Amino acid sequence: MVRARDAVDSVIARTHSQITRSPHTIMLELLAYDFMQRSLLAAALVGAVCSVIGVFVVLRGLAFAGAGTAHAAFAGVTLAYLLGFPPLSLAIVFGLATVWITGWVEEKGRMKLDVSIGILYTATMALAILFLGLMKTYNPEVYGYLFGSVLSVTTEELMTIGGLSVVVLGTILLLSKELYFIAFDQEMAAASGVPARQIFYLLLTLVALTVVIALKTVGAILVFAMILIPASTAYQLTHSLTQMTLYSMLIGIFCAVSGVLLSYAFDLPSGPSIVLLATGLFFLAVCCSPKRLHRIQPT
Amino acid sequence: MTHPIIRFDHATFGFPGIVALEDISLTIPESEFVGVIGPNGSGKTTLCRAVLGLMAPLSGTLRVLDCACEELRCHHRALIGYLPQKGMIDRNFPVTVLEAAMMGRYGALGLFRRPSQKDRDIARAALAQVGMDHHRDSALGALSGGQQQRVFIARALAQQPRILLLDEPTTGLDLTAQHSVVELIQQLHQELKLTVLMITHDINMIRSRVDRLVLLKTKLFAQGPPQEVLKPDILSQVYGKELVITDKDFVLVEDYHHH
């Protein structure tokens, strides 16, 4: 972690001194650094996974659930640092507990989804603040999970991100038709012989895993933007489920990789660079949406 | 009498503290067209959910496709084509007509299996049966309400079902579309010999089309051929002041509470 940060500082210092060199040369030099290769690979994986799961989150109306999960996962990270556990282990536990409770509450219809998530969202954030308070000393690594630090991703973390990404994307690939169906109409899916309840909980589990994958890269505060924004942008552009997924993935990877490069080029924090780029594309898509410009009248 | 495909035997359904349907005994043979009527809160949708195996009886039994409803597995449900009450469809939901019809194949296909060309052909044939194949590449949200209902019927047909279960399929449609949808359902029943269970508020629309009417008011109030069920004394007991009989052939049910 510390070595990676030193490398970042070194690169930034060199960049300022090499301002007159061509972008092409700087890019080639940049890609020669191990940390930058790791960062770009991590960003591409996070961009792909977040944006693909985001399609189902957006269509199934689980937007707020993802935000709650991100904050719950951060509470898990803070507890892990407090107890000396691997941070991602408790992030997964907290994330899964939150999405499963959320799903259970929605299934039972005991209260509106946004209310139950709101309660869990704030409760887990309160836990995170409590755990941070109990640490007594300032721990910059914990805050890396809150705000994201893609440039300091280690090889071990990259392997974890890669492994979880394969699990999430592979599951989505295998069960895409069922996931699409429950996103369209869960009751109709159940009535048609699809194990809709189990698929719904699987979707929630995948959301939690995705949040954990992206936590280190873009941080707990911004991770949900990476789930929501590429999918919402793709939603503006097409009437086809398959195309929406493809567009979302391309937008997610583009924004994540470009955001990292922009953050390097202009000495900006990486998480906000990725998210603000995605947000810009979203508003561009809203303005240019073929759905709005060429709305077909019912026949 | 042909083989019963749905059989309620003193079945009671509900939730803790609430009885939605009480002591129902009803046998529906294969290939029959049954209309289910009754005022709001009479248990029509509960009946529908029970047949789908989404609710188990609190007492009594319900057998669907020779299987106890609480044991209905996914492959049984795949044989029940279901058209839910018309909800609010997000007009921008990214699904084409063909993609929506293809969803009817997913239950029968099972997990992990990708739809094949044969599945696409079945979905397209179902769209052709409801007259929507030429719209297969259109966005579902771009269609009118009546056309969307046709697509959902095609989705149900793509399951290649033995039972077609329709929960108020004409709600929210204009009069022309209502007639068109009900005529389509009758035509499909006749051509495919499907068992059709159609829940509706529109007595006028189905009275001449169904083989049997089932009148619910939490209990099974009456059942039989339409002319035996649609008698003023029976209907007034169920609907009370909501019912207006304008002449011998025309019955109106005020539907102020229906949404």
C-alpha cells in the first residue's frame, strides 16, 4: 500500500516535469508501470461488473438497495480493521446481511422497500462511524475504502477483484434469462415456472459481491454510482435488453479506464473522476436519447 | 366428463387472521372455458394465485395437473400460461415484443439452458397466433394497451400451456380492444382446446362465450352455465346495489371501486 502510494507520488512528480511531452509518449510510459497496469485492469473489471449487474438493479428497481449495501460493506471494513480481520471478509458478511434482510422485508411486504433500506443504510453507516471512533487513531487505509484508491490496488487485491468478477459475470451469463425475467415482472416469472424467489435472492447476493469488488477501487460512497449510472445511460439508448446490457458494459469499462487515465493526467482523485465522467455521459444520453427523440406512438 | 385438470375440495385460502376464500369445492375438466366473476374482494385473484401454486390451502385440498398445489414445482407451473392483471408498464422498459414472448419459454427451458432456434420459433408462432408477429422487433412500450395484452397472451402461449389463466385481461382497455382480446381468447380456446380460467368484472363480455360461470363472494356462491348463474336474484345477493339490470339481456355492474 505504502509502496504503491510512493510510486504514485513519483509518477505525479515526473508528470509535472514532463508536461511538454506528447500524450502518446506519456501514455506509453505510464503503461510501463506495474501499479498503473494493475489500476487499469482493476478499473476495467470493476467497470464491467458494476455496469452489468447495474442493468438488473435498475430494471428491478433496487437502486437504493445498492446504496445501502455499499455503506453496510464499509461498516464491515471498519469492523475488520478494528478486529484485525481481512477487510473484504467482513465487507462481504455485512453486504450480504443487508441485501438479504432488504429482500426478506420486501418479499414479506412488511414495509416499503425504501423505508427498510433507509433504516439499514443509516444503521450501518452509524456502525461504521462507531467503529472508526473506537479505532482511536487515524487509519488512512480505512478511508481508502470510503473514497476509493484505485491507483494503490495491490496484486493480491487485483486477484480478489478478478476472482469475484469471474464469479459474478459467470453467474449472470448462466442465469441471464431468469434475471431478465424477474427484472421485468417477478410474479409473472414465478407463475411461469421460473424459481423467481431464489433468483431474486441470487441477484441481491450478486449486488453485494459487486459492491465488495468495487469497494477498494471507487470507494463506498461512489461505488453505487458505478452500478447505477452506466446502466441508466444504456437504458436511455435502446429498447432491447441484450443491447442494454452490452451498452452498459461498454460504458462502464470506458468510464472506469478513462477516469483512471484522467485522474493521472490531471492529478485528480480517481473515484470522482470515474463517476463524474459517467455522469456526464448519462446526461448526454438523456439529451440524445433515441427513445425521446423518436418516440413511437402507440398503434 | 373429461379428466379434471383443476380440483378444489373444501379448500380455504387466506393469510393469518384473514380468510380470502372459504370452503371452495370446484372441479374444472380439461378444455373447459370457465369465467370467474364476483365483486371486489370476493377472492378472484386469490383463486388465481392458488391455481398457480403461489398459495397453499389453509384447509382442504387443491389439485392442479394431478398435483397438490403446494407441491407444484416449476415444471408444473410452466404448463400454466398466466396473464396477470394489467399493471403499469414502464414505457421505456427495454424489451422488444419477441423478447417478451420468449420469456414464456424460460420456465420450460429450466436453469442454465439458452433458448434455441426452436424456442424462438415457438415464440414467433405464439406471436403469429395473436396477430403480433409483424411487431416482433418493436419495443413493447410502443404498443397500445390492447396490443400489449396480445403480446402477454403470446408469452403465455409460448409456454405451450395446458391451462390459460387470465386475471382481468380487459381491464384498462378501450371497448374495441376489450372485444378484440376476449374474441382472441375464445378463438385460442377453441383452436388449441385449452382449459381457460378467466377472471373478469365484465359479465356482459363473457356471458355468451364461456362454458361455465363461477360466482364468488369469499365462498363459491354459484356455478353453472351462464344462464343459470346470471339470474337477478342470485346476482343481487352478491352485488347488492352495485348491480343494475337494464333489461333481460343486459346486465351492468358498477365498478366504482375497481382500479
